[in-house]
Amino acid sequence: MTFDQVETYILSDGLDDWVMLGAVAEAAVAFGYGASTLAVRPQVLRAIDALLSKRLIYLGEVRKDGKFHQWEGSSEDLLQRLEQLLAVDDENTWYASAWVDLTELGTSVASALDSSYQELDRPMRSCAALMSPVTVS
């Protein structure tokens, strides 16, 4: 499997905790996909779609109980829900409204990606993993 920078970011950060939608957008901006989190919404959707289709992630929300609650529905339903959230031009409305959690397969794949960077400390591994597309066999 080959992953672009944003997909790799989601997988790498997902090893530590759930990944906030806004953080994915910030990563896409940092990688030069656009000048603002609003400008990179198509890239965010594409990356999440790619990982969903490979069954590497769950989409959901973190509620007041502090727990991740997975959204129900098909991948198409989930992407449509995400598109509706991102359609709002006020990032404060959607920034923390959706979260990503890794599936068991996603954790295995992310661990394989992460093992390539074991010689670096954790923050540097995340950054190093993001520099170019990564392939896991």
C-alpha cells in the first residue's frame, strides 16, 4: 500500500491518539496542499476516503464523556457526512467535529510505517514519515 503525506500523517498520529479533523487540515496546509485549512478541504476528504476504503480508519466524534464514538453507516454515508461538515466556511464549526481512530489493521499498517523511523524520537518520526509518499508491503 502506498500513502501520501496526509494519509501518512493520519496513520502516524493515530498511533498515539485519535486524530482531529482540524489537525488533518493543518497537516495538509503544512505539506503545501493549500494556504489555509479551508483551502485543503478536498485533500482532507481524499485522504480520509482513501484510508476508509482500505479499512484502516474509523470516523466518529469525541463526546463530552471523553470517549470516541464511531459513526455508523457505509463509507459513502460517512464521507457524505464529513463533506457536509466541511462545506461550512467557518473552520471553527468543523475543526473538532470529527475525529479519526485507527482500526486494528490501521494500527498494524501504521506501526509498520512507524518502524521505519525508530532511530528518531517520536515527534521527529512523525515529521520524517511525512516527507514523501510511503509504501508498505
